[in-house]
Amino acid sequence: MKFKCKEMAQDFLRMIEELEPCLEFEAEYGSEQAKADVKHLRMLQRQAYEYLDDLEKSKSSRK
């Protein structure tokens, strides 16, 4: 999944934040598929943070 804009990445991170209690439970007690899904969401979460960081860096370098 590629984030196409700042708002998309921020919305995704808000969604993950709301799901956090469920994700923690599934990561510990869920099926193998649930654990794999949580792992994938964590990877996407890292990508969203990296995307936002890159936007910030490019914005600061333009100044």
C-alpha cells in the first residue's frame, strides 16, 4: 500500500490507534492468520510514519 497524501497516512494511523487494543489481543491470542494480519498492519503503520517523516523532511529542506 502506498500512501498518496498526508491525509491518507494520517487517517490510516488514526484507524490503527483506535484498533490498538484489538490488535494487541489478536497478536497474542489470535489465530496464525490473525497474527499475520497484525504483522502486516504493523508494517503498513511503519510505512505511514516513514511517509509522514519524509514529507516533513522534504518540507524543511525546501525552507
